[in-house]
Amino acid sequence: MSTRNEYGGSLPVGNVQALASNNSGEIPPLRYLRPELHSEEVLLDESLQIPTIDMRKLMLYDDDEMEKLHFACKDWGFFQLINHGAEDEVIEKMKMDIQEFFKLPLEKKNVYAQPQNSIEGYGQAFVVSEDQKLDWGDMLFLVPLPPSQRSMRLWPENPTSFRETLDYSSELHRVSLNLMKLMAKNLGVNPDKFASMFEDGRQGIRMNYYPPCEHADKVIGLTPHSDASGLTLLVQVNEVQGLQVKKNGKWIPIKPVPDAILVNIGDIMEVTAMLGLSHKGLLSSICKQIICNGEYKSMEHRAVVNSEKERLSIAAFHGPNHMTMIGPLPDLLKENSAKYKTTSYEEFLRFFVTKKLDGKSLLGPMKLAD
């Protein structure tokens, strides 16, 4: 029997794709204008890029590649993963079906519109007030894993292959588990036991559509934020650049590497030691865990839009089971003071979904006073 958990939804707002098609050359409505963009520094030095990691070398436990992975997680919180092992045919089919979905007439896409009090479906997210600034983009958000949490009435049947194709999101889940095992090995943690914390966890898929805007310097595709996940895997549907990562107070545009999957550390990996899984014998085995309590940090990032071309992407968010308790591992606190409170992943998600995006403010209420 399916037991679904609704974490809260978003206020309904107008469709951005329709607005863009009817707003040729005009300055977008006031709620989309972001005057702060002009005061933020963007580094245009293309030599400064997030690390590229070769999964094939990692699976052979190549010392240099394992060291690169550790550096990427600790210093950047982002990396581009090549030779990732996900089937190219599956990834390409996902890209094609998502492009076809966003080409549908608005009334056909709206068949899958978000229900009240739910983030799932077609629409926007994180709109919590009538005067809030809005993002220049639409999304389709679905929860493929665990299967008991699927809301199939929100899974498009047009294109006809969409449901079958999205079922292969398990390929991205498999890649995320392999990465977690490799991170655990880097840290002296039992890889299988560490990865088991996410095996029956929650996977959310956000499919993004950012229309072009002639006044691209005045709008933002996705507000700066960090992810409420353990690991996020991002697939570029087309090769239009748009992702930017904030490092040392400056925005760095990320140039997509062909056929790579972009990986980033989520807030859960910054905060958590998965206290709720002691029944699996994890507490005694992860005494060396240093991902938690702030060693690996989730990084603030955003999406900008292109003045001439649409941009599409697929973000797969991987977290633990919703009943898992997250917080600093007690064994770690023998030598370090706790930096974060402990809460359930369910409550963490509910808090995340019902707030507007605002940098890394999500972690603020979880931090303990010094």
C-alpha cells in the first residue's frame, strides 16, 4: 500500500514559457526583475572551473583520482563526472522525452499541474508570498524512488514513452550510490554500510525549462540556493550554459563538459550522520565519518538565462529515507563540538519546501550557537 508524504506546496503563478512567448522584446513584469544582479561579481576566467572526475578511474581505486574526488568534495562541493557508467541511450532518451514534454501546448502540460499543498507536478516551486520575486523558468518535479512514493497521475503520458523513460532514473540512483561508496572509502568508512543509508532513500527529479529572455541580465532562472539532498546529479539536456557556483563570494559560470554528469554535495551531506539507521549497525561503523558536521560543504549555486536560446536540465536529488534522523554523529562529537541540531529528514524537507530559496539560509535554523 502506498504511503505518500506531502511536504507542502507553492503558490500558483503564471507560466513563464507562455509569458516569454507573448512578451517578445519587452521588459519582463516587475516580479521577475532582479536589480541586485548588477552588483554581483561574475568571474569570466574560463581557466577557473570545477574539477572533472573520471568514474572509470575511481572504480579502479586510482590513487590520484581518489585524491581529486576528495579535493572536489571538500574544496568545491561540485564536480563534473565523466565515464559515469549510466547508459548513454537511457540518458539521451530522457533528454528527448523532456524536450518533447515542454514543447506541448500549455493546456496539455497543465494536465499534470501541481496539486494544492504539493511540490510535485508541473509548475514552479518555493513561491510563498504574493510579492515575492519570481524565477524565469518552469519545472516538472516527480518522485520516482522509492516506488511507493510515486504519484503516477502526475507522470506525463505524452510523449508516450515518458513514463517508461523516467523509470530509468534508477540509473542515476545507481551512479549516486557508487559515488557514495567511493567517498566513504576516501574517508575510511565502510563503503557498503555508508551507501546503504541511501539505498531505500528518496529520489526527486526536477526537470527545468528556462525560456530565453532578451533582458537576460535583469532576470534569474533559479534563485541562489543550496540543495536539500545528499547528492545531486545534474544532466544537461542541451548545451546552453547557465549554471553558476558561488565561491569566495563570486559567481563562477560552469562550462558543461560533453556527456558528463554534474555532481554536487547537498545540505544533508554537510549536516548529517544518519542517526536513525542504528538498526543497520551504522553508528558503530562510521566513527570516522567526517562528511558530516561541516567537513564537506554544500555550495550555493544559481541558474542564469540566455538571451537567445532556451535551456533545459534534469536534476536528480538523492536523500535518505524520509524517517531518517539527520544530525552530527555522536562518535564524532567526542573530539568536536556539534555544529548542527538533529531533526528528521521528513521535517527537514517540509521546512525546505515551504520556504523561498535564499542562498544557504536553510541551514541557519539547524546551526547551534557557538
